[in-house]
Amino acid sequence: MKYAYFDASSGLSGDMILGALLDLGASKKEFKDAMAELRLPVDIRTKDVTRAGLRGLKVDVVVKKGKESRARHWDDVESLILKSPYSDSVKEGALGAFKVLFEAEARVHGSKFHDVHLHEAGADDAMVDVVGSAFLREELNISRVFCSPLNLGSGWVKVSHGRLPVPPPAVAEILKKTPVYSAWADQELVTPTGAAIISSWAERFVAFPQLSYEKIGCGAGGRDLEALPNILRIFYGEEQSLQPEQATFQIEANIDDANPQVLAHFIEVALGMGALDAFLTPVVMKKGRLGTKLTLLAGRDKLDALIEAVFAETTSIGLRYFPVGRRILERGVSKVRVFGEEIAVKTAGLGPKEFNAHPEFSDCLKVANKKGIPVKSVCHKALQAYLNQKNKRGKE
């Protein structure tokens, strides 16, 4: 299975998502043939363009002359998609995005869900954007989607109801609780269709995470902006090579009035709450007083709970926290048999390179006690057995 990370620093729209997904290597012919099953009066055109000097794939869904798109209610959209020959996952993905759109429009206009009708977002080209994106996601075997915070742009946008501020009300409604910002462009960068697709797909909106990617798909928007390249980039790779929780924080507190037993206990509490690391360091504080520096390492999702625990469990009345960079090796476990017993060997490496291999000490200790052998001998024997096993695999 694959992941997709959307870099939406220039915003996103339905056609940009189509372009970026097709640029990852999906068949354009198969895509066009599949979209023909919708029986909509549209032509789909693709071409390479440049935006601020950078290449991207532009997808244009052009409604044929004399075939003006009509506004659609939920029942219209649902019927069209359910009658199509696509897989259940494609139908579910497309309907999920449209449901987000209809719910947002209903809240914005104070209407009932089934009374709402979509103009631009329900038009024939938008139908292809939403259904086509779901189809390409399945074709590319994308199981997990993450996205950067969204650059909304600024200014005003013209819609069927008149002029609306950026972000338009429907987009603002869809993107509640999503990290957004406005930079470098005095125009709309995130469209309702794009917002609906990504909000229904993305597990999380995070700054560029730690990942190893195979391809980058670049989908171009319709305008060539002066201040930034109007391109959506999708980074694509194996699911296991993505670490979306890269953001790590270090929490520190200097304490000079706590029972050492309490601090020792809190280390276990913090680790049990999900701290990535926890340790105590002796320090000399003001007026020459001896104290202890408590240090915790935590992911963003554990930060608030651990800060509260520091105040609840220790005598600290103030602490500091800050983001820190962190790199970790890929970890694995192999099994070897020595003295007739099984021992785990923990390994750590980066891609094909293995840097560390250590027998599990608790396993070695059990064998040593059982056999009456020095534990260091068991550790040495287990490591040697692992290296022999590794060398044998390399020769096969």
C-alpha cells in the first residue's frame, strides 16, 4: 500500500489534485475512459505547463458547447455516482467528498441538507474532479493521505451568488479545525471542491513529515501567479516509509524541592503516558542550590497531557518546551537459537544499511540463569549466531 503527502503551499483545487495524481504515473487513457462512464458532456484535456518556471500537469475538464451544467441536489449526485460502474471504494470516496460540500453549504445558507443545491461545485467539471480523484487514488493504491497546512490566499472571489471574501464561506466551513494560513497571493487558492476532497481524505494536516518517497506528482492550477508557483505537489511512496508524527517537543523543568523518589516515580509515569524519552540530570541552580533537571521528549499529540502531568506529579511551578529535530533508525527484531534456547536480537538501520544489533538482555539473562552460564557469554554467543545467520542470508 502507498501513502500520499499533499504539499498545498500554493493551495489546491479539484483539477490540481487530478493533475498531481495523473503525474504520479496513472494512465491518462484509462482515466479518460473511466470518466466517460459518467456520461457527462465534457472533454478532458491534459498538458504540461510551467508555473513560475516549474513544470506541472494541467488537467482541463471542458463542458461541451451548448451543454450548460445544471445545479445539482444531493439526490442527483448520489444517483449519478451509485449508478456508475466504479468500485465501492471509488463511490464511497466520491460521495464522502460531496457530502462534506453539501453539509457545508447547508450550514452556510441555513438550509436543510436535501434542499441545498450546488452550482460551481456540482457542475459537470466538478463531478469529474471529485469522482476522478477517487478513481485515481484507487488506481495508485493510496491507502493513507496526509496534507500540509493549507495556504488559502486572500482577497475576493466571484461566484454565482456574487463576490465573496477569501476563503469563501463554504471553504471556511469545510476547513474548521484545519491548520490554514494566508500568504503571497491576493486571490483564492483553495476551492470548495479541493477543500472537500482533501478534508475527506486526509488523516492529518502536518508540516512536512519524515518520509522516504518514490515519486512526486505536480498538478498545475489555471493561473500563473507572480509570487509563487501555482502547483500542488504530491509526494508518494510506501506506507511504512512515512512517519507523520515527526514533530517532537522537549519539555524541561528545573526542580530543587522534590523528593527524589517522587521524581523517579514520575519518569515511569511519563513513559507510561507515551513520552518518547524521560530522564533526570543533576544541576546547580541559583544561589548554588543542588537541583534536578527533568527532561521529557514527546510528540505533539502527547505534549499537553505531559505538561499537565509535570505540574500534577512534581513540585515544579514552571517549565519550558520547544520543538526539536529528531531522527531515528528503522528497527527490527530477529530470532536466534543458542544453547538450545531462543533469543531475540534487536536491530537498527537506515534502508538497507544496518548499524546496530544487540541481543535482548532479558532473554540472555534467562538463558544464563537456566544453564548456569555467565550472561556475557550468552550475549556474545547470541550476537555471533545472528551475524552468522545474516551472512548466510547474504550469500543466498
